[in-house]
Amino acid sequence: MSRIKKKRTSPKPIFLDIPRRSEKLADPDSYESRKRRNLEQKKKHKSVYEKAREAEQADNNDDAQRQTPLADKIRRLKRAEEARKAASEAE
């Protein structure tokens, strides 16, 4: 013999006052709206092709990217050193 579980029944139907999803999304502090906003702002991963292309562009434009006083000083020192080498080779 199997036992039948008792069901809790009430004479009146229960209507919970639960807000709809659209109402939750309208509230900026609700879990639903914060979740949607974070999904939209989530960092998108780049494809391997895009990563390789950006790395290639970075190598090509290395001088253009770093426009700082220290980088300028290093470039000037390298140019001066190359000029000295060229002068010593010419002698």
C-alpha cells in the first residue's frame, strides 16, 4: 500500500502581489535591472584575429603610442648613438 501525502488546501485562492518582470526592470536598483546592465557592460572578448591585428599595429605604431618625455629622451639618445656610430664608420 502506498501512502497519499496530505495536501494543504485552503478555501480561498492565494494571489501573491509579485511585481512583473517589466516592473522589476523599470526599477534601477532591482536585481533584474542590475543583472541586465552588467551583462550589457560586460567586457567582450576579442577574436584571435583581432588580437593579432592589434599586436601588429602596436608594433608598427610603437613610437606613435608613447609620447612621453622619457620616451622622447630615449629616442634622442638612440639617434645620437646611431649618429656617432655612423660617424665612426665613415672615418
